Amino acid sequence: MIKYYYPDGTHCYRALHTAHAVFRSDDGKLIARAMRPDNTALYEFEIAGFELVEPGVRHE
């Protein structure tokens, strides 16, 4: 799993196989690219950070 941290302080978890890329935009923002939940297309969203989470390990 990947735990994405949003700029507003919230977070979400996504399955590793949905992640496509994490990069810096031209203006320096950290951007994640992932597959939409319905598997129709990739989309991009701003993040503050991310971490890989091991299966079966609870992170708060």
C-alpha cells in the first residue's frame, strides 16, 4: 500500500498497483499520478508526501 499525504494534512491509502509516478511539477509541487478507481484512466493530484506501508502493519 501507499499512504499519500495531502497538503491539507489529510491522507489516503492506495493499492501499490494503482501508482504510476510521483514527480515535481514545473512550479515545484509534489504530484502523484495514479489509476482511477474504475481503471479507466490515470489522473494527477498534489501531495505533500508519501510512504510505502507493509501489508498487515497498522500505521496511524
